Amino acid sequence: MVHSAASQIMPMFKDHLQTDGYAVYEKVVGKDITVVCCLTHALRKMLDVQTNDKSRV
């Protein structure tokens, strides 16, 4: 089931869409939308490794 708010907004949107990987966006994006992923989660984990396990960096 596609989230109703996303399905109403996305047809009007035309540009890059940065997401957290929420699967509903893949179902409602149109041909004029380029989905780009947010790297915040990966960066946060990398910073954790630098602090907690410097030998792995």
C-alpha cells in the first residue's frame, strides 16, 4: 500500500529527491525525479569507527 500523502505530492515534484531509503518513494517517483540516497547514516557509522576502533580505519 502506497502512502497517500506521498502519492499525492510526488506527481507534482520534478527534481532530485534525497531520501533515507524509505521504500514508498520508489513506488511513487516519476520519470522526472532522480532519487539520491542520504549518506548520513553511513557517515555516522564511519565516525563511530574512527572513535571506537581506529585500527579498522
